[in-house]
Amino acid sequence: MFNKQRLTVVGVTAFLIAALGACSGGGAGGTDSTGSATATGQGSEETTRQAPPQADTVSGLRDTVRHLSRQTVKATRPHMVRSCTSATRRVRHSASTGTGTKRKTRTWYTTERYQDCEKVRSGTETYRRVVRPERWCVSLDDVDGDTARDDVWYQVTYATYDEALGTHEHTRMTFTPTGTGC
């Protein structure tokens, strides 16, 4: 019976080795001498083509650009200050000497000082509240090749806005917007 189990284990091991060898070496792809993957057969055409643009990028003809500065208003809020009071507490200490029935425990108390702090309101303070954050916007015509989609506003980063300022109107631009509308 022991030999039968051993034969079964050897057979299963040989099958797994053959299956793993077929998956790693003899297929359509493999590794070159540097260890990096290589593509052969039908998939090689796909690796040389460029990837299509991402879905979140937009393309169109530059129309106009707009910069909306940050807008703030004066507002008030509670002014919080840290208020501390001195306090004391009684701390128990103990020490033992000896062993067994001759063990003696001595207990004593000390007074420890500490600060009890909390934040409390003390009047109000004024600050500048942001009503509208700073935005850079670009308007595109013929968005993604659709001639019916004109004057579509996108919020962009400052770098994209600066790039759009440096180009002429109706120049094709492709970028990733940070938001829509302006």
C-alpha cells in the first residue's frame, strides 16, 4: 500500500511539472536572455501600436481661456484659548521586603501636582473665508472630433492653462481636465 501512495504522488508531481513547463516556455510569449518578456506570434502587432488616449483626456480646438481669481470674504469664528488650572492628586506607593510569612509591605502616599488644561471660548476672531477657489479654464471647440460640441469649458491645471495661453486660437489641444464648467 505504501508503494501505491508513493506512485500516486510521483505521478501527480510529474503531471504538475509538465503543466507548468508548458505554461512558461513553449507558448506564444517567453523571456529573452535578459529575463524580460518578449512577444511573438499574433500579439506582436498590438505591442508596437500606440495605446489609445485615456477616457479622461479631452481633445479639441482651443477657443478661449479664462482665469478666475480666488474670492474671499471677511468672517468671524469663535476664538479658542487653552486654559489651565493647577491641581493635585494623591498617589499611593508600596514596597515589599522579605519572603513567605516574613514578608512585610510598606505603603506611603505622596502628593503629585499636575496641570488640568482644556480649550475654552474667549470672544471671536476674524479671518478670510474662501468663497470661490482660484480656477484656470480652457474652452474647446469640436470636442473629441464632434463638430456639434463647441464652447465647452474645462477646468485645468495652471500648466495646461499656461500652455493654452501660448498657443493660437483653433490650435488642437489634448489634456486631462480637473473639472468641467467654469
